[in-house]
Amino acid sequence: MDQASGASQTAIRVAALRAAHQILNGEPKILLDPVSVGLFPQATESAIRADAERLMQAPMRRIRANFVLRSRFAEDRLAEAVARGLTQYLLLGAGLDTFAYRQPDWAQALQIVEIDHPASQAFKLASLSNAGVAIPRNVQFLGIDFACDSLSTKLGSARLEQTKPVFVSWLGVTQYLSREALAATLRTLADWQGGAEIAVTYMMPMLARRWTMRKHAPLNAVSHGCRNSAPTSSATCCCGPASVTWSSCQSKPPRHATSRAEPMG
């Protein structure tokens, strides 16, 4: 947590790297995120250019690529879901994600719900206000501590219809949760009456343990794009009352390899 605000320092670093992508990387951009630039002091163009030498070193380029790719992956999957008629978007551990504040025309009909720790959410709202970024009418905020709060209870206050499908973005969160908290969240999504499609990042077990031991290492979160070599992977998961279907990340966004499992509990 950020000592001054209580906000997630990890979320702040990730958003600053998305802003750096806008300033330092060439065209075409992997992720167009102008809202991130200037959202808070570390994400201003002057701060980024002052740190450009470090940010353009190979390790930082890899880390930055991981963060912008996972956001692009989730947004591309969301666009596909909207094209199929989906109208609900849930962000779990939304952090400083800016999709809702730069939403394209195809997203205007979405009901967007951002769920995150109250301290991180307060920092985000203050940052948006200070940057002059308006909150769209189709966005709702709900506070949660995934380690001890019930997602199913919190969702009772969400402006979402459980009989309709929902797309869920769950990025950069799972490695911080206990097995029990992970199971409870997945169980809630698997029980969603209308069905839930999830874009999620996760860590392979051995590297997740290494992450827990080191606790400080953003380098461990770099994805090189494949199962056995990647600390983190991205996947989409389609959940419904009867089954959970995973499409796991290879070197490209998942289209084929799937496995099916009965919902937990």
C-alpha cells in the first residue's frame, strides 16, 4: 500500500508503466491509454521522460509489455463479448484501470462495475478528479477486501443483472490471494446465472511460491508468453452454473486449447 494514501503501490506502478508506454514507445501502440498520462505525479510526461533511461532498459520494457498486453488482451476479449450482445462488465481488483474513462462507442451501452480495496478506490477517484476526468454514468464503484469480504455479498449491491451474462476482468490480483479466497471468488462467478466470461492473470505454482518468498519483485511478474516459462499467464474462462471452460494463454490470445471442469463446491 502507498504509505500516504493506503492505495496499492503495485496498482500505481502498473498505471505509471501504462502511461510510459504512451510516451516512450512508438506506433502503433499496443494499448491506447491517454487517460493514464498525468493521472498522478509519477505518471506525468515530465516524470516519465526524466526516468526514460531506466524505463527503456530491457527488463523494464519487458515488464511494461506484460502490463499493456494483459490490458489489451482483456479489452479485446470484452469487445468480442459485446459484439455477441453482452452488456455487463465487472472489474475485480480494478486498480487504476482506465477503460471506463476512455470507453469507445461500442462500450457506451455497458454497465461497468469496478470492485477494489476502498483505499485504492479512494486514491483512484481523487486522481481522476484532480486530472479533470469525469466519471461516466454507466460506472459504479464497490469496495472490497478479497482476503476477508464475500464477493457474492458485495455483488448484491452491484447494478448488474444476474440473469444476464457478465464479462469479468481479474488482472494482477490472484497471486496475492489465498487458495480459499480464490476458490470463493471462482465459485461466485461459476454460480452467475447468466454465465460469466473471465479474463484473468495467474502465476504458475512454483513461481507463485517464489513471488511469495520475495514479496517485492515486479520482475517476477514479467510474462514471456507461455506455460512452463512464464511467471504469469493470461486466460479467458467461460463460467456458468454447469461448467467452467478455460482457454489458456500460449504465445497468442487463446482460441483453441480448452479444458473443462465442474464448478467447485
